[in-house]
Amino acid sequence: MVVLVVLIGVGAFLAYQNTLPTTVATNFKNAQKDVPTDGSFVLTFSRSVSLDVVRAALSITPATDGTITPVSGQTQYAWTPSKPLPELATYTITLKPILDLGGHHVNGGQWSFTTIIIPRVVAITAADGAALKDGMEIDPSSTLKLTFNDQMEPVTIKATIGGKIAALKWADDDRSATFSTAGLASGPLTIEIAAGGRDQTGHTVAAGFTVKTGIYWHDHEHTISLRYPALIQIPNDEFARDQNGLQAADVVFEYLAEGGITRLTAVFMNVPNVIGPMRSARFISLKLGRHYRGLLFQSGESQATRSRAASDPTPQFFDTIGYQYRTGARYAPDNLMINGDKVAAAENNFFSRIPAFSIPKARPVLSGGSGAGTVAVGEHYSSYAYDAVTGTYQKTEAGHRYNDASLKQPLRIEMVIVVHTREWLLDVGDGHGAHIHDYDLDSSGSINVYYKGLGYKGTWKSADSHGPLVFTLDGGQVLTLPPGLVWIDVTQ
């Protein structure tokens, strides 16, 4: 009799249970915060429910793409976003009342949640708004902006620039801060934001942020890109200084012409608005044209140089109406000028068959070196003084400090190379004086290199009679020429 009562009680209880609605539970609590942006919202039913029914009854606000998939049989389903949700965003998931597979009611429900935010650096931007990336460069004394994705607790944020703690000036919303590179030396620079900082709700910056950049002086004037180098002959007597356009040159070669006066061959891959004045070529100019695979721009030519050009051909462009012009702002003969667009036109209209060629440029990473804050080149009556703020050298010759006449600013030289080679005098009797200078650029010799205030020794070699000179430091490192102006003094 007792057993019968128990069985009747169990049956009654099961019958009662069968009349109750099917329940649903979730893996999130209503109004839960700090939900992962790529997490899944899981519904667990007490009885089996059709997948199609769940899909039709489930919605999310604001509308967001996602998929509903079975997790465990027909009692558990997960809604997963198609892509990570925005941080610190609030969503509401609604399940309409439905019936399970046995016809039982499911009352449904509504749940809200807010995604987590992980504080991090969005970007470090320069004055022009460009985001800094590894390998990019900034100007000396730049002001940089550090931007976060959240309101930060400023006292917890530690930024170092070049290994030194940066003084951050925070915006009113505590989402960004500025700092300056003033006083930092030119050269490679690492900016780091340490992990462990916090936002104003206590979330922690989980990962640090690092950018490897560099502080270098840059010429920001307008230029026109060339397909191959333009080598422009520029006088260097006291009446020609200051010249226009030298700052934009990739390389300037300086050498004695005659009468103790030097001449310049300025090699351009990007030409500025105005270049000049222009004068005639010398024997060494022809060799430079051959080595740097470009077009030699000049005014006039002596018989001796013309004869040498016939035996050692180099493409040449002489003063031509519609291209060069005489300016009234200078005294003749040092008043022949050319504009950058005309340089490009001359190359394209008359010498389009010259193959494309670029002078290799890459900032060198040098070790060792001795102090070279001031450099003297006696043969050219020149001296170079290093400016640590810009990381460049400034040139003085015969007491005159060089400026770019177009920019009205001191000439900034990234690297100085003194090439030592055989130099001899030729008696040609062509109106240049009793003798003219010639130089060996087709064998090898020694060099002195000055870069970032340090001096190095090495050798130069003409590895290819129709290719740039190769510079190698004494330790065996092949020297690369940095972006910007490189000045090469060719001497004995």
C-alpha cells in the first residue's frame, strides 16, 4: 500500500511539472557590464526548442548582424556577432514568447548588456595629423599628440620618449595628451607607452604601445620628381652665392675649377621651383654624369671640354630659349636660371630614352666614430659646423655662411664626405687660364665621412664606370647616403 502511494505521488508530480512553462536561462545577467566584444549570448531551455523558432523569436537592438547556432542538442543555442561589437556599447536582446517542441509555453524575456572597453592608444600623430608608424620621421622640436580610445586617469599613464619620461599635457576630456620633442638629439627615436595605465572606470591598459621613429630635419619645399638624375652645373664664386635650389639636391659635388675657385655639380632626383645660377661643365662633370646616369645641364662649353665629351660621352643640355632664362636679380654671367618644371620638360622632351635611375638613399646606422663638430676642408677654404638641434651641418666658405637663396634659410647638410683622389692640372689654353683641373673618379681612394657630429674613415671605389661611387667604411660597412642633402668635397 505504501509503494502505491509513492507511485501515485510521483506521477502526480510529473503531471504537474508537465503543465509548467519551459524556462530559459542565459549566460549573462541582465544589465551585465564588461561583456567581451566577441562573446556569445547563450540561451539554455529546460525543454527542447526548434532552432527555427528561436531564430524567428530572437532579436537584438541596435540591429547587429549575427548567427544563432545550436550548442547542445535542441536545448541550448548561442547568438554570436558576425564581427566584434564596438567597445562600451549597450545592447538589448529580446526573446518573444514561443512554444517548445512539446507545445509548452516559453515566456521569453529581455536582457541588456554593455560591452567591455580595453583602454589603448589609438594613435600618436604629428602636427599635420598623420599617424606615426614605424620607420616614419618627424621634424626637430615637433609637438606630438597621444590619443586614447577612452577617458584616462592621467596620473597612471607613463610615456617615454628616447628613454626619458615625457611631460604630457592632457586635454580637458582626458582622452588625449600632447608632448614635445624639443631638446632631443637628431637620430633614431623610440616612443613608448607603458602597460598598466587605467581609464577612469578602472579598466587597465593591457598592452604597451611602441613606435620607432626618428628626428630629422626635412626640406618641405615644393619639388618635381624626375625619372633619372639632373646634374646641374652651378658656379661657386662670391658673386654667385647664395645659390637657389641647393637644399633640394640629393648630392652636391664641389671641386676646384681654376683660379682657386670651386664649382658645383648638384645632382637632383626632385627639382625645386628655381635652380641656379648655371655655368659650364668641367672634365669631372662629364664623369659625374656618367657615374650617376643622368642629364648634365650647363651653360656653354669650352673646346677642351667639348673634345673630352666626344671621347667620354655624357648626355648634355645647354642653355636653350624657353628653358633657361636670365634674371635681372643677379649680375651676368652668374644670372642664368632654370625652373624645376623646365628641368623635367627638358628630360622628357629631348632625352626621354635615358633609362630610369634613382640614387640609392637610406639612413645609415653607424657605430664608433670620433667627435667631428667642426670639419675643415682646406683645399676649398671651407668649414662645416654641426648643429645638434637639426642634426645637420652648416657650411661656411671663405667666411661666407651658405644659405639657400630661395628658402632664405641656412643650407642644411645631412652628411659631408671628403673624397681624396688623384688631381692633376691640364694645360689646354682655352681661356679658362693656363691650366684646368682634372680628377680621377674611376679607380679608388680614401674618404672622410662626417655624420651626426661624428667622423669616420673609409674608402671610395668606382665599382662600375656607369654607376655611383661606392663608399665603404674601414670596418667594412658599405655606407648608404641618407635622405636629404649630401655634400661631397673632391680633393687631393
